[in-house]
Amino acid sequence: SWCELQGRVAHQIMSARQSGVKISKTLSTVDDMPASYQPAGTEMIMAAYKETQWHSESARADAAQRFSEKFEVGCIRSMIHNEKVRALKAQNSES
């Protein structure tokens, strides 16, 4: 699903950040994304690089997992909200 994809991309971005990849290199990957995804990709990268870079492998793995879950859950919440809004609009248009 779209939300799973966001979670996987978030995991890859945070893994790169935790491995010490420079932000400029990570940002250059946005150019490979479809144009409609580029703003979200840039936002995700900027958010990752605001986070602490950990030294231990276990802390790095935890950071990537938490970051991934944050974006996947946020996506799911957004989809649920949008569905509720669509249902309300449909209900109001029937009245």
C-alpha cells in the first residue's frame, strides 16, 4: 500500500542518515522521484536529519524503525481522516 511504501522510504532515509550519509547526497535522490512525490521526499529527508545520529548499531536500527513507523502511521491517520471527510461531504450533498 501507499502507506507501507512511505514507511519503507522513511526507513531507507533514516538508515542513510544514521550511517553518516551527507544530507546533500540524500537530497540528490529526490530528483529520481516522480515530481509529485518530491516535496514529500524532501520533507522526509529534512525531518530525518533533524534527528540524532546514534553511535550503536542497535540505536541506529531503532531510530530507523521509529522513523518508519512515524511516517506509516501518519499516512494511515491521514487516509482515515480523508475518508471521513469524503463520507461527510457525500452525506451533506445527499441532504
